[in-house]
Amino acid sequence: MKEKGASWEKVAHHLVNDNASDVELADRLESTPQFVARVRADLGMAKFPRPLKPQMQPVAEVFAAHTVAVGDHLQWSGRTTRDGTPVFSNLETAYRVAFRLEHGQEPQGLVRVACTFPRCVRGAHLTDRVMREARREVPA
Ligand SMILES: [Zn+2]
């Protein structure tokens, strides 16, 4: 049984010599994008075009690239709001990201700096509502 249009070998040959997108190669070889994608996978080649959602750089790396250690504290060198709040992305402050990286979970409520360094983004120096409430309950 033959595949419609180009054979596996032919598609493979074109993939190796001219790594065009699935759609483009399928069109050129009278094959289907699905078949080209399969041959590509058989060859152990990366998907092309890449999945719509690009592989994001790990958050921890992006975060680390925007911080500077100041003693035991961590200063944010990335974007800030007008009032100086460190901003990680359009969705999150650096505080929330730092907290999540440190604790492996989403902060509950507002994240506050618990040390003396202004706007410190060291995860261990941040608290969320749950932590503040827990501390309040500990007898002094
Ligand atoms: Zn600190």
C-alpha cells in the first residue's frame, strides 16, 4: 500500500535536505502535512513549524536573569511599575513569581516583603496571607 503522493523516503529526503514546514513540503510533494509530520517524527527531527505556543524559557531562568544578589537579599533589575513594584510579566509581580519559585505553590492573597531590604524579591523573604496569619497565631 502506498501513501498518497510522496513516499516516506522521498519526504525524508526532502526533510533532510530542505527543512521546510510540514505544509510547504506536503504541498510541494503532493503529500499531507500529517504525513510529513510523521516522517519528521520518524527521523527524530524537531517539529516544524513549532507548536503555536512557543517553548517558554523556564520561569526560574528568566527570574534569575533579572535579579542581583545584595547580601542575603535579592534586588530586582527588571521592569517595575511607576511606584517601584517589581514586575515579572504583564500578569504578575516579581514577588508572586519569587514566592512560587521558593515555595512551589501559589501565594494566597498579597505577597509582602518581610525583610528590611526595600522591594526584596528573595523568595524566602516574602510572605503571603497564609504565612502571616500562621505567624500571628504563634505565641510570642
Ligand atoms: Zn530580603
